[in-house]
Amino acid sequence: MDRKHFIRKSLKYTTLLKSHLKGSLFNSVNFVRIIPTDRCNLNCAYCWQKDDSSDEMSLVAFRNYLDKAIRLDVGLITILGGEPMLWDGIYEAIAACTEKNVLSDMTTNGTLLNRESITMLAESGLDYLNISTDGLKISSVSKKNNLGS
């Protein structure tokens, strides 16, 4: 890890620690979940979130929510969906969190991840990547398990 990366990571974790301490002492918010899109490239039977016709959050709106979260001393922004990798602003949003020293976390179904997208997520400063799976066996309910069949 180079010095610049180490310093950036240290600042992010300092922000999270400050947020956690404030939250413990004053019952305030530590993290925020943001859903910038309800679009998804899968069609799992159980999913209530998917809505391919809904409006997406603009990057300006994301930055406004991020600024409000910072004023509340939030230390972690979690980006969810639908499928957040379908949102055009995903890399810029993660970079905005990095610029503001806020940890970023994203949950994806993983189907759109490849060498290029993972590199871009890393370069944007993503701290945590969660890949949502529904099990190891093929299921008629989940499309996540049927990708290899």
C-alpha cells in the first residue's frame, strides 16, 4: 500500500471512528444506506426492489445526500439497489465518498463485475464490496444461482 493510499484509508477510518463514538454517546446516525437506482439486470421472483421504470438518483442528489450525511458525522455510506452497477454515477459517487473521507460500501449481485469494473471500483476508492448470493444450488426463485447454467 503506497503512502497516499494509506493516508486516505486512515482518514476514512478516523471519520468512521468519530461517527461511531458520537453515535454511541449521543444516539446519532453512524451510517446511511442510499439506493440510487431500482433498476436490475436480473428478475428474481422474491425481489420487491426492482423497478425498471422508476427515476434514478442524479449524481448531484447523491452529493447533496452525502454532504448532509457528513454534516451528521456519518462515517459509512452503503450503496444498494436494484443493481448499483447499472447506475451511471456509481464510480463518481464512490469517488465523492473517498474525497470526503467517508468509507463506501456497495452490495451488488455480481453479474456485472469484471476485471475492468473491479479496477474502476478500486480506483474510485470503494472500501467494501458485498456480492449478494442466494445459495449454491440452482433455484427457480433466484436468478443469481442460474448464471452458470
